[in-house]
Amino acid sequence: MWGSLPGSAAPGVVPLFDVPELVSHMDYCPGNGVFRQELPVGLIDFDLARPTTRLVDVLNALYWWAPLLHPADRAPGLVEADVPARVAAFADAYGLSAEQRAQLVPAAMRRAHNLHITARAAAAADPAFLRFWEQGVKDRMPRAEQWWATNAARVDAALRR
């Protein structure tokens, strides 16, 4: 049995891949990082680890660290971040192929849509997730989708440069 959030099987969720390639952590949020002298040294909290693909694993990391969020929802130090450049730098460092780069933006847009659906379903299923929803997730999810609608072409162009 693999970890998942309540609502992950909600109607309307579009799978991000057909065949998994590896098992990954799948929750690279800053709170799950272990840092020493401001450098990352490890990950904790593997409750969401599950089979995935390299591309979806990259998207999970980019979501938190590029970040793939509307500026209103970013950490203060990242509000003005050049997200397309950060995505391209990550893709370069990871060694994404041309095919993976071409798939990244459409997959990220599907992921943003899926997160909106699953967050709403999780809020309906679990009081802890309802609290998250009411504390701002209900507003953050549509902003993320709107951010992608406005910025997808810029991110894609940075990936293909």
C-alpha cells in the first residue's frame, strides 16, 4: 500500500503517467527537508512515497522550489523569482531530455488542476484537510491554475532555449 492524500481518486483527476519508473518521496516541501548550515542534507516524512515517473518527481520538486505557485502564495524571498529561469536551471541540472522538457509544462498544468480537485476532495473527507482548505488552500489552488494559464509559454520557452 502506498501513501496518498484523501481525495486523490476524486472524479476529474487526470493521471500524470501510465507506467511508473521509480518509487519517490513525492513531498519535497521545505518542511520535509533537513538542513545543516543552510544546506540540504536529507529528507524526512516518507508517508506519501509511491511509484511515479522521473518527470512527475521533477514536477514535485519544482512545485516547492521553483516554486510553481502564484507570487501571492510564494515564500517572501521567492515572490519576485524568475520561475522560468529556475525551472530551466533545474532541468539542466537534472539532465532532462528534450522529450521530458516538452512534456513538463503540460504535465505541470495537469498537476495543478489535479491538486485543485484533490485538495477540495480532501477537505470534504478529512477535518485536518478542511482546516488547510479554509486557511487558504481554496484560494491558492485556482491562483496556481491561473498562474500556469498566464506563464506556461514563458516556462516552455525557457525549457527549450
